[in-house]
Amino acid sequence: MIYSFIIVLLSVIAQGKSQICDGVAQYDRCSTNSACGCFHTADADTTGVCGLLAMFCSNLIPCNGANNTCHQPGTICVHHRRCSDRPVCYPISMSDQRICPPMVKTTSASTTTVISTTSNNQQLEWKIAGEMSQERIRHTATMLPNGKVLVTGGFNNLNTRRSTELYDPSSETWLPNPSLKYERSTHTATLLTNGKVLIAGGRDDFSFPNASELYDPSKSTWTVSGHMIRVRQYHTASLLKNGKVLVAGGYRSGNGLLTAELYDPQTGNWATTGNMSYARAEHTASVLRNGQVLVTGGHNGSAYLKSVELYDPDTEAWTLIDNMNYARKSHTATTLIDGKILIVGGSNKSETVHYNAELFDPEAGKWTSTGDMNYGRLGHASVLLKSGQVLVAGGYGYRPDKKVRLFNRTEIYDPETESWTITSDLNSVLGTHAAFLLTDGRVLTVGGKYSEILNMTE
Ligand SMILES: *[C@@H]1O[C@H](CO)[C@@H](O)[C@H](O)[C@H]1NC(C)=O
Ligand SMILES: *[C@@H]1O[C@H](CO)[C@@H](O)[C@H](O)[C@H]1NC(C)=O
Ligand SMILES: *[C@@H]1O[C@H](CO)[C@@H](O)[C@H](O)[C@H]1NC(C)=O
Ligand SMILES: *[C@@H]1O[C@H](CO)[C@@H](O)[C@H](O)[C@H]1NC(C)=O
Ligand SMILES: *[C@@H]1O[C@H](CO)[C@@H](O)[C@H](O)[C@H]1NC(C)=O
Ligand SMILES: *[C@@H]1O[C@H](CO)[C@@H](O)[C@H](O)[C@H]1NC(C)=O
């Protein structure tokens, strides 16, 4: 009775900003108000709304089972297994920041780290080399032809970002840059052959923009260019040899998508292309030397996938090929010098990470296991070094308390020995970031320093 009364009252008065939690386990603390906990949205493992835990289950209506949406205005589809196995519609007003205030003010800035690498394995030293003006994870980072790195959108603990900034590795400084037309996180950025950058998909706090945007580095401008046929997040975007961009899979309202579409830079329009055999998001896509696109694993909204498909740009059709040894999502795929694809880490179960890695040989069409990492991880960055080795940095891994959280570990894979060597820790805990090889051989990682919320849980 009392709760019902409070709920009604709050939904009338609370029209403020909702609080979002990210990288916090389901029901874990996400607010200075200990009565609040994190409810993961039906389409994410680690993101959700930070809302009041104490609510009578009978007040919560199940989401629309077909697409995990909520018809009632002011509600969002979240997991709440204490109430129901099926996702439920949670009142957004119960996650108002006036009810569940953020644990810390996110004032700490994002950091960039530069590592000097040499071909032999001497001790590598990371150095912080510039702070972003805003903290962000689930942003994009793209190296432009002029050597600068464009960072767009993303998410801090509270809000989705519209802002973008540019990093200049030569001066090690961040430069202001015009904002996107739409707030976005979990979107993609693709450098086109004409030097422009295509931004597609992703979501803002509660909706999915269908407009794609184009950045022109010569004019520093953003323009809307085309509308995607299906909105999506956690999809992949691959630049094909014909100059078009293949977008595949992703989530829409918690369900994996099997649809794919092509952006044509000549017309600025999207067109459907062949469907994958399986719906998937948080997968990888790699353009092989023969121009085909290898898509691996991912998650379909209810299951982790080990299936692998190849897209042929000539026929616009997908072919299922041999599965990976393990199902995984949020792994990385890196093309080695010999054209093989190194698949690293990811996860096949909530709150666990893979230590293992596998190699795909495009000529044989076969998978083989390769050396295990020293630290299991997902959502990390991976980059091919000049030496042919592969550096992986950060991501989510096991913290000393055995919880899977953003962490600072880095290591290097040597294709000759198929083994991993630990290198020095990042100076900051970087989330969903990117790593680039600079022309001088150094590696740049760009990531948002995650808020201190994680350290304060338990
Ligand atoms: C979800 O499904 C319901 C009924 O199946 C439909 O009315 C609604 O438009 C769908 N919503 C979205 C966003 O697809
Ligand atoms: C994009 O979204 C807008 C606004 O929701 C809608 O009017 C438009 O039809 C959509 N375009 C496509 C191609 O779906
Ligand atoms: C692709 O999948 C979508 C959604 O399931 C469906 O509407 C469409 O007809 C499919 N296209 C083809 C060519 O099978
Ligand atoms: C996800 O995969 C599981 C297991 O293969 C399957 O049962 C389920 O139908 C799939 N869901 C979607 C949305 O494809
Ligand atoms: C998940 O992956 C681990 C290795 O990281 C493996 O031991 C386990 O059997 C896998 N679980 C399933 C259900 O495949
Ligand atoms: C990396 O994280 C570990 C575990 O949280 C911590 O002990 C270590 O000091 C960190 N390293 C750096 C350079 O901050």
C-alpha cells in the first residue's frame, strides 16, 4: 500500500533526469541512496537504470515479449529476475537522480595513454598523454588520414554524449570539435575512402537515432547523410573494397538482429543487403584480403554464439562456415600480417571472461586454438604492432575481488610462439576504447576513464 502510494506520488512529481548505471552488476549499488540498485536494460549486460530496488513485483508489467518494448509511457524494459524471469517495464521516474543520486560526480577527465614499443620485448612504459574534456565509454575513436583521432559520443555514468573531440598525437593535445547532430553511444564510426567518417546507429539515453551522420575533416562539419532502414546498437560496420559500408546485426530493444544494410557514399543512402543466418550483436566483423567479411560470434539477446558467417560483397549473400571453438561476445578480431584473424577473449556467460584465443585461417577456412592470455578479458582494445605482434589493452577482466570490472592489464601476443607476455599496466582504467598504431610505432589508446563508482561498490 505504502509503496504503491509512493510510486504514484513519485511518478507525478519526478520529471527530472533519470540516472543510468554502467559497468555495474545487476542490483549492485549505483547511488548514494543505498535503496537504489542497477537494473540492466533488457538489451544489455552491463548498462541499465539506477532505480529504487524496493518495489512490489505486482506493480511491474512484463515487457512486450516479442521485442522487449514497453507500451506504457515513462517505463523502460529491464531485467528484474527477483520479480520475473521475463523482463519487466520499470518506471523511469523511479530512477530519477533526485531519488537515486549519483555516487560520485564524474569530474575526472578521460585519459589517453601512449606506449613506446620496440620490436624486442623490453619493458614498455605507458604515459598519460592528454585528457579529453569529457569522460566517455562506448564512444568511437577513428584515426583520420591526417593522423588525428576523432572521438565521438559515448556515455559517462549519467548521460549519452553528443560531443566530439580530436586528438593530435604530434602535440599530444585534445582539440575541440563540433558536436554530433544526435547523442549516441554503442554506435559505429567508419572512415570512408573519401576521407569522411560515417557515424551509424547507437542509442541515446532512451531511443535510437536512425539518421546517419558524416564528418568532413577538411571542413570540420557534421551533416546528416541517410537514414538506416533498421535502428540498431552494438552492430558492426565494415568498409568494403567497393567503398560501401556494410552494417550487420546489432540489438534493437534487446533482440539480436540478423539484418544487414549497405551505405553507399555516392548516394548517401542505405539499402538492405542479404540477411545473416543468425541474429547477433556484440560480434566482430573483419574484412579479409579477398574482400569478404568474416563475422564471428556475438550475442542474440538470449544466447552467446559461436557461429561464423562470411559475407560476399559480389553476391551480397552470407555463408555459414565452421564455428569457433567457443561462443563469445565482446571479443576482438585482429588481422595478422599473414592474413589470419586472431580472435581474443570475450565472454560466454554473464560475469565471466575468456582467457582463450583462436586463429582463423581464411585460406583453409579453419579455426585453431592458440595461446591463452594471462588475463581473461572482454571489451578490450587490440592492435597489430609493427613487429607483427598484437597488443591487447584494458577492457573488463577479473578484479582482485573476482568481479568482472574495467581493469588496467595489458599483454602482447607473439604469433611466432603463439604465447602472451604481460606488459605494464595502463595508468588508468579505460573502458571500451580503441588502440591505434601511430606512424612512429607508438601505440595510442583512447578510452574514457571510468568513474569511481566501481571502486566504491562493496
Ligand atoms: C513491439 O511489438 C508490438 C506488438 O508485437 C508492436 O505493437 C510494437 O510496435 C513493437 N515495437 C517496436 C519498437 O518494434
Ligand atoms: C527515421 O525516423 C524518423 C523519425 O522517427 C521517421 O520519420 C523516418 O521514417 C525514419 N526513416 C526510416 C528510413 O526509417
Ligand atoms: C531479412 O530479415 C528481415 C527481418 O527478419 C525480414 O523482414 C526480411 O524479409 C529478410 N530479408 C530477406 C531477403 O530474407
Ligand atoms: C538465440 O539463439 C538461441 C540458441 O541458438 C535460439 O534458441 C534463439 O532463438 C536465438 N534468438 C534469436 C533472437 O535469434
Ligand atoms: C565457456 O567458456 C569457458 C572457457 O572460457 C569454458 O570452460 C566453458 O565450458 C564454456 N561454457 C559453455 C557453456 O560453453
Ligand atoms: C592495475 O590494477 C591493479 C588491480 O586493481 C592494481 O593493483 C594496480 O596498481 C593497477 N596498476 C596501475 C598502474 O594503476
